[in-house]
Amino acid sequence: MGGRGKHPDKALTSVQVRALKVPGRYADGNGLYLVVEPSGSKRWLLRTVVESRRRDIGLGGASLVTLAEAREKAHAYRKLARDGGDPLAERRKARATVPTFAEAAEQVHAEHKASWENPKHVQQWIRTLETYANPHFGTRRVDQIATPDVLRALAPIWLTKPETARRVRQRIGTVLNWAKAAGHRSGENPVDGVAKGLPKQGGEVEHHAALPYAEVPSFVARLRSSDSGEVARLAFEFLILTALRTSEVLGARWQEIDEAEKVWTVPADRMKKRRVHRVPLSPRASEILDRAKLLAGDSPFIFPGRSPAKPMSNMVFSMALRRMNVPVTAHGFRSSFRDWAAEETRYPREVAEAALAHVVENRVEAAYRRGDLLEKRRELMEAWATFCGTVPTERQSAEGAASDVPIEEG
């Protein structure tokens, strides 16, 4: 779009990419274009020369591939073409080697098991997929698996073996997330939509829509650059890192923070179970508090609303999720944390339950357990913060490379 003149170079910005609505083709430079369709959808297109012929190569939808990722992919394809290669042929060749679900599960298991120190969990992880997933789609390529396939695998055990079914769902999602990051599939994870086709499990009291824990790092990265207000972004990340409830985070006061000990003590009258709860603060949680202090002014609340005398509304997180188009609840991140602790760490169950401020149901056990496992929980929460904050940079770049939407030669 535009008249003749100097060729553009990195002409687009992320803000423009989000704001552009008029159908057309917008040049970023070096053959990279953002194409806005009449329907409003947006996709990336690279126009380059391959073996003396012009080629149009799709780089993925703008909702999945960021501007930076599109530039990186375009650079890689241009370099390949300049060196005499054929990007389209290479992409077709890569697709020809897409693994089956069973093969992908074995690969994920091999890559992850070194970090699992519980031998029982190492065996159970792959065994559950071999038992409940592989009979339905183990021989199918990972790029061919859809939500109905996952539904057929989970439906027979969803009510009869609810805990096992939830673990199988989580593990199928992990395998398919890996497949996307490895470039073997694109689009949404079919596990995300399967809950709509499953009945409510017996004994469920209050299930909040939760993000699979493997997707939490990417969510945190998106949250940090989202268009929500800075105080809202800080509060939301603080909620995720501390694994507490919305009301407990939004009502937090500065007098509850012990900066020297790096501990947040929530008084009993603000806890659901009416018991004092101490929260060990990870380095990232402390950083959030340092920044929040600069923004809070003289408010007694860590995350004040429009009036310094009142905290933010409990709708602030729902609005942030709505703007980010993420169909989960803020409360659901407690479930994400709990699943991560069970699947990816060796910490005992009681440590994770204490982090969530869950009361010990067994009266005998509760009578003997007088401490709150603070130091063990500190290690756990620091590991959770590291997972949430450092994984997405590697994973997102891998996912960007996997998000191809092919366009035929023209």
C-alpha cells in the first residue's frame, strides 16, 4: 500500500498490526506483508524469488504469529532461497516427517523424564497415554488429531475414572503442545475445546475453567505486554505466582508484607477458611511489589483501584482475560498451579495443598501437623515463578516457527 519511493524496512509496528482493519496488503519490508482479509482475519505473507520464480509463502495468521516472529521466519526463508534452496519444498519435506501421536508421546516422555524425580510418575505418564489415548489415535499423525478424537478417548473414562481422565487430558494436551512447538501442527490445541462435549463429573463442587499449565508461561508473557493497565497486569501476575484467590490478592495491604523475610501474611478474616495464611514471596513476586509500591502512592492497598482508598474491582481480571480472548477464569490458575506441581515436580502433595491454603481434611493428620511448611513452600513457589517467567521466551519462538498457514504458489 502506498506510492513509489524508498523500499520500506520494518515499516509496521505491533500496534499497527492490531489496529489495521481495512482490507488490503501492508508492506513491512523485504518482501514481508500483512494481509488483511475482508472478513477481518489477518495473515503474514512473504513474497520472494525462488530459483528465478516469484513465490508467495504463507507465514501464519497474525493472531498466532507476532510481528517479530514473522520477520524472523521471513528472514530464514529469504536466506534459504538466496542460498539456492526452496522454502516450499523444505516445508513440504518437513510435513512428510510428521510423527504419529504415539511417536510424539514417546519423544515428549523421553525429553521430560529426566526432570521427573518420582520413578512412579515417569512410568505412569506414558502408561496412561498408551492405555487410554493410543487405542483411539496413537497411529494417527499429530497434525490430524482433532477435538472429536480427544473426546472419543476421554468419554469412556470421564465419569468412571475422573481423576485418571483429567490426567490423560492434561498429558494429551502436553503432547500436542510439543507437536505445535516442534512445527508438526498449527492452530489451537484440540484439548482446549473438549470440555464442552463432556458431562460434569460427579463430586465436582466448583470447577473453574483453567489454562493447561504448559500454556501458563506464554500467557504470562502475553499478559505483560497486554493493553490492560499496569496495576491490573501486576496484580494478575501476582495472583498467578502466589496461587491465591482473587479477593485475597485484590484486598492485599502493605501492612501484610514483611519485606525482610519475603513473606506475605494474609489475615484470617480475608481467607476463605478463616485461617492465617503465610505466602513465601519469590524474587519475581517481590519485583512486582517493588513496582506496585511506586504506583500505589499513599494507598494502603497494594493494588488500589481508581480511588486510593479502595482496592481494584474483582472484575479486573475477567476484563483482562476477555480482552486477551482467553476463555478461562482467574481462579482457574490455582488449578494450573496444582496440576503443574503434581505433574512436573517431586514436592509432596501436602506442600502443594498448603500453598493453596487448603485445610487438611484428615483430623488426625491435622492434629499432628502444626507447621505450615513455609520453607518447603518457598522452594516450590520459586520453582513455579521460574516456570512461569522463563519458559515462554523459548517456547514462543518455537511456536512461532510452527504456525504455518500454507498458501499455494501463484
